Amino acid sequence: MAEPRPVLQMTGIVKEFPGVRALSDVDFRLFPGEIHALMGENGAGKSTLIKVLTGVYSLDGGTITLDGRSVLFGSPLQAQQAGISTVYQEVNLCPNLSVAENIFIGREPTRMGRIQWKRMRKEAAELVDRLGLDIDVTAPLSSYPLAVQQLVAIVRSVGTGDSDGQGSGTKVLVLDEPTSSLDRDEVQELFRLMRRLKDEGVAILFVSHFLDQIYEICDRMTVLRNGTLVGEHMVADLDQVGLIQLMIGKALDQLEELHDQQLHSDVGETLLTAEGLGRTGGIAPFDLEIKKGEVLGLAGLLGSGRTELARLLFGADQPDSGKVTIGGKQLSMSAPNAAIGAGVAFCSENRKAEGLVPDLTVRENIILALQAARGWTRPIPVAQRDELVAKYIKALDIRPANPEARVGQLSGGNQQKVLLARWLITQPKLLILDEPTRGIDVGAKAEIQKLVVSLSEEGMSVLYIAAELEEVLRLSHTIGVLRDRRLVAQLANGPEITSSRIMETIASGEHQ
Amino acid sequence: MSTNSRWRALTHHHLFWPVAVLVFLLLVNVPFTPDFFSVKMTGGHLYGSLVSIVLFGSPLILVAVGMTVVIATGGIDLSVGAVVAITGALACSYISHQADQNALSGVLLAMGLGLLAAVVCGLWNGFLVARMGIQPIIATLIIMVAGRGVAQLITNGQIITINSDPYKLIGGGYWLTLPFSIFVVAVVVAVTVALTRRTALGLLIEAVGGNAEASRLVGIRSRRIKIMVYVFCALCAAVAGLMISSNTSAADGNNAGLWIELDAILAVVIGGTSLLGGRFSIGGTVVGALVIQTLTTTIYTIGVPTQTNLVFKAAVVIVVCLLQSPKFRAKVFGAKFGARFGAKGGAKPAVAETDTAASTDAAPKMEVS
Ligand SMILES: Nc1ncnc2c1ncn2[C@@H]1O[C@H](COP(=O)(O)OP(=O)(O)OP(=O)(O)O)[C@@H](O)[C@H]1O
Ligand SMILES: [Mg+2]
């Protein structure tokens, strides 16, 4: 079978940042009507390749041809006008504008220079509908959880070709970890859309750390390691084990290990109780108890209130009702400080908006929580600080292992690790992890899950939220099931608890 | 190779461009004033253009240093000019009512009164910003406008002149052959650096300015920090106010410190601190303030016609701001001087990226300064 001509060809791509060679001599090609996975560990250079392609970064070497013509984009707008639509890894929209405005920003439908608001809202609603989403396009984007924001970014990118006055339409769709905070249904919705675009001849570049998704939707993949090209393969020709080996350069057996690992550690006495805790518009009043050393997993669909529950416990949002007691003392819920003081830590799912300070260094970001607890007059002694930071950079394998690097320049997965390190360093009694493995590669994901197990064995309680149900099942002593912003059940984990049993619980809530 | 990388490390140092501009501006003066760099000893005092630049630039340095920490938290303080006026007015009117204007206790009390007024102003600004959640630009506008009125009330709308030797020392006196104000500035700068970098205050300020929501979730008491920086900024302005009124031995409620807030903001930006908040550099601000003062001096020495003064100043400021932008440098001088990170696409529908924005933000401010 003669191969058709690639729509996009990148040859000998080089990209250097001060002190880091992010890409060296990478070739990449993309054929019309294929879904092509770009694979690699955290920091392998996937996002950089995408940003070089779309003109976010300038090129230090190599050539790019689109449709046989040599191109070099000076800005993402130019790339978009040439038919390359992109969803970047970090949701990059305006939180205080409405969903519709975000979808059409920069290309609002106009008549005689005036924006046609009605038409914009109508078209936005149609686009959103196409993805099977039930959201109000006139509401501000910030009123939706991160997953929905991610979906809006996707809608925005696929919508480009549709609105008239745009001409060319999308030839290449680039999706950098679009599924990192979606759950099954949304992923399926997205895949349906991707398949339709693929049938229309659009070439799709897809990045994801979920191998199952890759094997479900992709035709071909290119593997990067440490900024170099490892190879290009048809997905059908390479199994998961082989792929992982290519990605990390050695065989990986930790994953298997983890599957066998059962949570046998015993839980201790009660650490935290919440009574009638609730917030209108957030989550209905619930009772909850977390024991010492217990891993409490939360299961539920998108928007079911998992994050809201966690935020209330932490005092990130103020509850309208109820109270939280830790170790017999009732917390003041007006700010997170009380909870932090009582030993609660909260890793937000939204590392960009609510987690990291991008301008500060890795070291500064890691010590921030500890320093805040000590107050400004008592800086952590330099020696102790450097030792702690070095320890956690090593433990979590943050790359580059340079405490002076600006966090904003780290790859997505490594940023996530910095956020984890920040809270681990405070040695909390209860660690709330909201999507801690979001954007983290297979190897590191296993590491983090192992870490959770060992923390719990050492007596730390963990509240664990993850989009992947299996992940929750594997780690938790107890599983809290949420539906429609209510905590509908709390199940003790055991052999009889399976993901289908949980899905049933979620579904049966429907009839109440 | 190694000289090359050393050269790059140098050009990428955050103080490189501000210092380069300062040196350039200083050199411009030489053809017009051949003995520009010479410093003479006359009557036990050092004189020379360099000394006067630092002397006349002292109030601006003080105000700009205070402004830096406010801007680092993502705020801005427009009221500093008014605080300068209030402080000078209070101190001078107090001294003018003394039987013996040379009595040290009276002078100290007058200064204390001025500083106290500044603390009140700072607390008010901090209260509005941190407690009431009012936009800093609006919150501080209140004292910017009303404060001058208060200063005029204190002076009864007149210029109060005094005749007090101890008071004259702060802004017009000499010590160890140098103008006394240089020592005041040195102490304030040193204290600021120690307060922010020897403690964790600098880090917490940068965190609040760099990502306010993340700072809240990490347990930083950002309200307290914001109130502190506004009080500190007002105190710096107060010292500048004492200095200005001391230098002229007069309090002018109308004109003292007029527009100094704009020069201070410019100095901060030239020094490389982003108006969006986050990372700040006290050293950069000092250089930035010196750049502005040198510019004013240069305008006089090279004899720019008075009516084109402001245009000339604006042009220089534009150049400095452009030089500060990595994107601009990359375009004009090639990648060697520019940032290696390439362009930040203007097309991204993103919330503004923080690193390149400072310079462009400064541009609209020039025409008034
Ligand atoms: N703006 C930048 N400045 C300096 N270094 C950078 C910058 N952006 C990326 N890097 C570095 O380039 C390398 C590749 O990063 P990249 O974001 O492409 O990784 P990735 O493959 O997308 O990883 P992830 O799976 O974690 O998203 C990393 O070492 C990163 O630290
Ligand atoms: Mg990435």
C-alpha cells in the first residue's frame, strides 16, 4: 500500500532553552485522516514539539512543511489561520469571560464591525451540544470545574473551521493531554468527535499518558525520549509493554507490582469528622469520617462534587452549614489556615490557577507551604531548606533536578510533582490529593500510587480523587460515591467492590 | 565558547539593561560637560555631577523602593506623592510653631509626626485593598486626591518656610563629606533588602503577587502582607517628604512630590519588576530611579529646549522599555541578546503571560512624567 503524502512533516527539529536541549534532531510526520500519538515521559519534549510547531516558541533548527510547503509560524494565530488548531496542555482561556466568548475569542462573528452576540451564543451552544455537553454558554468559564474548561478548550479548537469567514478550516488538530481530567463518558464523547474529524480527513496529533486511550483511538505513534526521537510505529505493531520500554528506555515492572499490592495496612482511630458540612451550589450537607492512615477515595462523575467536597474540608470554600473537627478540635472554616494548622494539605487539581507560582523557582514553590506555616519572620534555615528540597526532588524524580529552575518552565508532569512535594514536605496528617496523577507519565504514576500506599502505612490519611476509577479502587480503604453533588454512599473496599459495582451505585442514585 | 557563555550570562542578568542604559546616559553628558565624572572637594564637601545625581535622585529612590514591594504584590500606590506633601507639611508646620526651631527634640517630634501620618495613610490604603477588596489603583487614588487637600489644609494653602538647622540636615546637610541624604537612602535600601531577603517576607510577597489564589490555598496571610507593604511604601514616601521639605526648608502642599508616583512606577518598571506583580528587584529599582534622575540632568546639560523636555524624556523611556523586552531584543539584535524562549504569541486567547508584559505596560505612562 503506497503511503499518501504527509500533511505535516517536521524534520531535524532542534529546540534549546538555556541549559536544556529540549529537542534534538526530531523528525515527525502526520498523515491526513490519521490519529497520531506523541508519546514520552514527563519532560520528553512533547509539548515543546507542539509549541515549536504552532509558533509559540521559535525554532533553533530544522524545517516544517505543511501540505508540501515550507512554513514557519510566528505566532499561534498564524498557525491557526494555516489550519492547525491546538489545545495546549495548560488550559489557556480567560476565566472571567463567558464560555461563548472563550470559544469565539479572536474570531467573533461580526457584522459591519460589530460583534453579533446573539449569533455567537447560538453557535457556541451548538458547538457545545455537538460534544454532548450540558453547559450554559453564557456563564463565566470560571464557574465550571477544570474538566469542563478543558472541554471548552477542545470545543474552541474544533470549532475553528466551522465559523465562516475563516476559510481554510482545520487540517491538523493538535491535542496536548486533552483528557487528563476527563472521565470515561467525556473521553468517549471526545473520541467520537475525533473519529468524525478523522473521517473528514483531518490529521490529529494526540498526547496522553493513558495508554489504554492511545490503544483505543490512535493509528500510529511517535516516541520521544529526553528530547530525541526513539521511533515511529504503527500502534497495532507495538504492545504496551514494548511501548513503555521505548519510552523509559528500560523495562517497567512496577506497574504489575502495584496491581498485586493490596492495601492491608490497618487504619487507626478517627482523625477527622465532618458533620452536616455543605454549601449551596457546591455540595449537599454530608457526614464523613476519616481515620488515621486511611485512604478515602472519592468516586463520581464529572461535576458530581468531588472537588467541592475536598475544598470544603480544607476551608478553601466557606461552608454554609456543618462543622469539621480534627483531633477533637473544631476548625474555623473562614480560611484554609485553620485546616493547614491542624495538619491538612490540599493539592488542587488546577495546578496552574490554584497551585504553582510560575515565576518562582522549583525550590521556592516547594517550600512555600512550610514557610507560610512558619510565618515570614522565621525563614527556613538555608541548609535545612536545601536538604529538604533536594530530598523531595530526588524522591519524586523532578526533572530537571535543578532547584533554581523556574516552575513555569517545567513540563506539565514535573510541575505536578512540584505541587506534591510542596505538601509532602509539611508532613500533613491528612493529605487531600485532587487528581494527583493528572498529566503524569506511566512510570511516575505508579511511583505516586506507591507513595500513597506507603504514606498511609506510615499513618498519614489520604483523601484521593482521581478520574480513573481503577486508580481509586486500587488505593482506597473506603470509597465515597458522589452523584449530583451529594455523597450517596460510603463503601468499605473489598474483593466484592469492583468498578462496575461502583458505577451501579452511581447510577442507582438516579432513582432516589 | 566560554567567553561566549559568560557574555550571555552577563547580558541575561536582570540588571544588565538598566545598568547599560544608565552608563550610556552618563556618557552622553561627557561631550557637553567634559568634567562630568570628576568629583571635587570644596570646603570639606564632595561636589560633582555624580554626587548631585544621587542627591537629587534620593527622594525618588526612596519612593520607588516602597513602590517596588507594593507592585510586587500585584498592587500599586498612587498616593505616595500626596504622602510626600502631607509629611512635609506636618513636619514644617510643627517646627514653624516652635519657639526654638533649632531644638532637636522639636525636630524629632516633627519628623515622628510626619511618619505617623504616613502610617495612617498606609493603613488606610492597606485596609481598602486587603480588607475591602478595592482595586489598588482606585483605593490609593483616594489619598492621591484628598491627601493634597489635607496637605494644603495643614499649610493653610501657603508655603511654610522654616529655619531649622537640625531639620536642614536630612535633605540639605553633609556628613563625612557626602550629602546626608545619601546615607538615609543607603540605610533605607539596606533595611528593605534585609527585611525582604533575610526573612521570608520577599518570598511571600512574590508568591502573593505571582498567584494570589495559590497563595491563599497555601496558607499565606496575604491580607496582612498587603497591609504591611502599603504601610512600608507610605513610610518610604514620608522619608522622601521630609527630605524634600528639608532640602528647601519649606513645605509646599501643592507641589511637593507632584507626579513623583509616576516617576517611581517608571523606575520600578525600568528596574525590571513586572507591573503584574511577582518577582521584584530592589537593586533594579535603585538603578531605575538613577536612570530617571540622570535623564533629567542630561536634559539640562545637553540643553534640550524646555518645551521639548517631556517629549525627549518620553522617547528615552520608550527606548529603555523596549530594550527591556526580550521579544524586542530578539527582533532587533538577533537571538543572541533576546530571550531564547522566542515569541509569546500575541494571538493566544490567554490571560496575559507575565514575563514580557512589564515593558509594554509602562509605555502609556510616559507622557505625564
Ligand atoms: N520555556 C521553557 N524554558 C526552559 N525550559 C523549558 C521550557 N519549556 C520546556 N522546557 C524544558 O524542556 C523539556 C521538555 O518539556 P516539555 O514540556 O516539552 O515536556 P513534555 O514531554 O510535554 O512533558 P509532560 O508529559 O510532563 O507534559 C523539559 O526538560 C522542560 O523542563
Ligand atoms: Mg507536556
